[in-house]
Amino acid sequence: MTGKHRDWRDRASFSLLQKFFKKRKIEGRILGMLDSGEGFQGSIWSASNQTDVWNRTVGSKDHQWFWPEKDSYDAAILRLPKSKRELEMCVHIAFSSLRAECPLWVYGSNDEGIKSSEKVLWPLAKTVTTVAYGGRCRVLQAMAPSEFSYKDELSDWKNVTRIDLPGFKRDWVSYPGVFADGKLDSGTEVLIKALPSIPEDNRVLDFACGTGLVGGVVDLQLKPGSVDFLDIDLIALVAVQQNIPGARVIPSDGFSRLEEERYDMIVSNPPYHRGKTWSEDFIMAMVAGAAAHLNQDGTLVFVAQRRLQIERLISSHFRKIKILSNQDSYRVWSATL
Ligand SMILES: C[S@@+](CC[C@H](N)C(=O)[O-])C[C@H]1O[C@@H](n2cnc3c(N)ncnc32)[C@H](O)[C@@H]1O
């Protein structure tokens, strides 16, 4: 759907990395981390190197989820994560996976915060140096200290906070880098408060579910096992399984892995950004693609920024449209086939 698209920051920072590796040859087993995939393998290092790419988002059909082995790599290359906590987690995983005296390189653009990420790296590393810069991007090199207490399992990064919504008061699990990471997002709250009542025998899909809050609230109204949770982020889906034990999770880039599934309702608080760039592609594809996964008379309920002009698009795919809420900068749409 949209998951693999690269913006200029991906391209510019990757091109800087390529230039850097023309001068600095690397040998052995390499761990690529969080790169969006395209062009990463094979373009920097020779075929004799073995490269494993660890990415938390689901990619092609043959994507294999793995957790990097300890003490096994000769270099690690990390695409700068979006949040400080995610960067810390990735540095712990990388240092634990590297053999002694092997480098971690972190690359990203200035407006993503690559310069200030040095402040996050310093307390964790023995040394941090800028090894390449240009095109509004940088590559940093961090070396692990000889003594380090690693938090190198996902469970070490589990964050539990309290969600306090009318009729829904729960401890809620999140992990670094998942949407809202333990806080209640205002768009999520507006959507939850506007949700219609749903017949208890309905099947519902929480599309782009994050840690599963929206689907978790819907789940209370229905027979057990009636809500499926779909997201591109595999770590968010680990949180869903802890928040809603027994939940069926679907790792998927948009509708791509849903195949023949059909639902009575699809609920969604969709993403509006690709990296740092504002993008309406996901919501457009969701509105256009939902009908193929809804039963007859099925309904799509979603929250969108009020300024989005999408009524025309919705009415070209659905028969009945209602606005369930107009609050703050959000609008909750209900669209029925
Ligand atoms: C705005 S967040 C909402 C999360 C959750 N529904 C909530 O309200 O807390 C959007 C979610 O979309 C997911 N996402 C982004 N791109 C996606 C894609 N191409 N396919 C499926 N999920 C995607 C993100 O991982 C994120 O969890």
C-alpha cells in the first residue's frame, strides 16, 4: 500500500552512506537496522558479506521476523529512528549484536535530528564521531563501551501506562516507536468516543491498530474473538497480543495480506505521515480499498483531520455517509456500502 515508499530523507541519507562506504570498506557479517528495504542489500557491500536486515515493519511476503543474534556481527547500520526511546532501544540491540570493537553507524537527515541524536548516543557509547556529512544528512559512528549492561530483549522495553476512558480503565502495554507510546492520542480518543454501538455478532477489523486501543474498546461490545487487529508494525502487534490476550493480529502493509477476509465494520485511526512527510496516501487507499473487505451493508468508521477534503472520495465508494463527531481538529466519518 504505502509502507515501502521512500522520501528525500531516505534517499539523501542513504546516498551519503553509499559514498562513505566507497572509502570505508567493511567485511564480514553486517546487521542493517530499520532501513525501509529498497536498495539496501547488495548495493554497499560485496557479495561475500552476509547482510541481515532487521526491520520492525512487515515487507514482502517472504519477510522473516527475527531478533538479532548476540555477539555475531562485524558492523551494524541503523537508519535513525523517529523517537529517542526507539533510538536507545536500537543502540542496545546493536551493541549487544556486535562483536568486540566493531562499529555501529547511524545515518539520517538533519531535520530528523541526526545531530542531536549524538546526545542520546553519548551516555551509551565509548565514542561517538561524525564520519560523513553532506546533502543535509550525517553518518555517525558509535563504539560500544567494554562494560555495558544490555537491554537487548524486547521485553526489557515494555512500557505499561494507565488508560482512563469512560468504561475502559486498563493498564496498557506499549514499546518504543509504536504510535503514541503509552499516551492517549487525541485523534484516538475522539474516534473512541464517537464509536457507534455494534451488534454483538459483528466481525470488526481495527485497521492500522497500533497497540490496539480502538479495537480493544470495540471488543468489549462483541463476542470474544470478533475483532481482528492489523498493522504494518510487528512490535505494535506484540503489544496488541499483550493488551487483548487471544487477539488475532494481522501483520500487513495496508490491505495487502488480508486476502478473502470480509468484515461488518472496519474502524481506523489511519496514519498521516510517512516518516516526517505529511501524506494522505494511506487514507485515500483505505477509503478506496475498504469495500473489498466489507460485507454487504458493511461500514467503515474512521477519524480524519477536519481540513481533509474527502467527502467526494467517500461518496464515490459508499452509499450512506454520516459524520459521527466534529471535535477539535478531527472529524469521525461513518461510510456504509
Ligand atoms: C495514527 S496511528 C494509529 C494507531 C491506533 N489506531 C491508535 O489510534 O492508537 C497509525 C498506525 O498505522 C500504522 N501504519 C502505518 N503505515 C501502515 C501501513 N502501510 N499498513 C498498515 N499499518 C500502517 C502505524 O504503524 C500506526 O500504528
